[in-house]
Amino acid sequence: MPTIANSLQNLLDYEGNVQDDFMMKFVVSFSEFETVKMIELKENGANIDLTNENRKEFVQLYIDFLLNKSIYEQFKAFYNGFHSVCATNAIQLFRPEEIELLVCGSPEPLNINELKLITLYENYTEHDLLIRWFWDILKYEFNPSQKRRFLLFTTGSDRVPIGGFKEMFFKITKVEFKEQLPMAHTCFNQLILPQYKTKECLKTKLEIAIDNAEGFGFK
């Protein structure tokens, strides 16, 4: 987008003959599934020369195409989906930044102590040595970026729910396979954690998992 913005501004500022030097029409080209498509910015645009006199109109139509028309179908699907969940006039009471907070969660630093308090264990207890290693690594040895990636790996989002961790469910489950990487069921906020023999091994395996996880698999 910055490149396009600079190009459009250069077009507006150009002091020469736009029609002779640019030789453009009122059309825009874009790639879709490795196929280049041409769209007319206005009726009969393919036969309208771009000139010094009409370049402002061209820029306005180009911007409207980029920000509105080109994503109309995608935005329509999002709009309908959003309002099917939030089908109430109360949404009009929120500011845009408040709606973002509701949808995306809080960008505030992660409170690991709060996450620890709401965690449930399956075949582990909070007193097990590996669990103590785990919380020590997450709280003291992971940097803020790693903590975010860990949250994304285990929950599907790197944001804390509005209201904090106390508003969510989190579980750590034990498996016997000691060599495999940690796994996660993001739909259930569940971390599948093998019983590693050393703290160093646990940290290494966690780092590999969170650094290479992408969506429902690995990079």
C-alpha cells in the first residue's frame, strides 16, 4: 500500500504531460490466483485516457476500488457474520477501539501468575517437578514475544480475553511419549505436555513448538 500511495501522489504531482508520458486508461490490473485481471474504474474506462485534467478523478476511483470495491464480497461476509453474533443495537454504543478489544482481546502484558491460578491438570499436579519447571520457564525465562507465541500456540490467539485469564479455561495434560514435541488443542485451550527428563529439554521442546507452529500444524 505505501508503494501505491507514493505512485498515486507522484501522478498527482507530475508536471509533464500525463497522457503522453503515462499512456494509461481508467483501468486497474491485479493478480488473482496467478491470473492478471483488468477492471474498469468507471464505465467505458478502457477507452478513457488518463490526462492532467482527469487524474484526480482517477486517483479517487483507484482508492475507492482498493479500499471498498475490491474487498466488497469479503467484507460483506465478515459484516453478516459479525452481526449474526452481535445482532443488537448496543454495538453502536461502543467506540471502534472498544470493539477491537472485544473481538481481539487485550494487548496488555501477560500475567503468568493469573494463568497459573486458573490452570487445571490431567495426570499432573501443580507440585510435580516438571510443572514447576514449566511455570518457571514461562514466567522468568521466556521473553514477552515468546509468551505471546506460547499463548497463540495453546489457545489460537496471542491476546488475553477481556477481563483477563480468569475468564478462560486452561489445561495441561500429561502424555508418556518423552521425545515428541508439546502439542495443543486450541479449541479447548489444552497443552499436551510430555514428561521430559530435564528442564533444559522442556525449554528446548517448548521453543521449537511455539516457534514452528502455524495454524493447525507446523511451518
